[in-house]
Amino acid sequence: MTQPVSLGPVEMVVLSFPGTQIDAAVTAAFAEVIDGGYATILDLIYLSKDADGTLSQIEIDEPLSETGLDGITVDPLGLVSDEDLDVVRSSMEPNTSAVVIVYEETWARKLAGEVRRAGGEVELHVQVPRDAVEAALSASSKQ
């Protein structure tokens, strides 16, 4: 698949899980986001560390069926570096797995293109911590 000249914001996320198999419900939710056009996966690498501490790595061009991630659509660009993977590997505990994902926020592609054409750029991008959002929601529901 040919990549669009104008991409929306591109981000990397690492999802970690207990055990070495991704739950089917996670894979289904992941596929729903992709199929809905909200995100385009540009790279995906699966890592696991068994109970003995042995690390395994599966690249997106290898079969993902043993991981629980089969059926995920990826348009690989090779954006995850060895340094990125070293950080993830060093933080993994035995009997865990991680999925390193680089994705385009496809929903924002047109907006990002228009901002660039207007000479604008993103000045700040911060992810609000989940606990802060939950606290704010809790406080607003008590009012």
C-alpha cells in the first residue's frame, strides 16, 4: 500500500501484558480501531519474555498467530529502532509480553495537512495521565 504524502500525527506506544499471549478481546478492539479508520499501524513488533527470562521477538512480516495478534492490518515502515526495543526489553519482567506499535492518527490526517498548509505546527502535545482524567470525571459527576 502506498503511503499518503500527508500523514496525521505519528506516535509510538508500548502495550505490556502479563503472560505471553495477547487476549482476543484486545486484538478485536485493536482491529476495530484500525478498521474504523481511526489509526493506521505503521510498525508493530511483539516481544515476550518467558518464565526463564528468555526473550522472543516477532516482527510484523512474521506470522503473529502464536501471539494472539493474527489478523491485524499493518502497513510497515520500519520505524521502531533497536534502541527503542532495547528500552522495552530491559524493562520486561519474566512471563510478560509487550507490543511496540507505531501508528498514524488517521482521523487527524486532513486536519494535520491543513495546519501544515497554513504554516502552522503542533507546539505542544501532552497525554493527560489517566488518573487525572478519572479524578476529573469523578469530581464532575459529584457536582
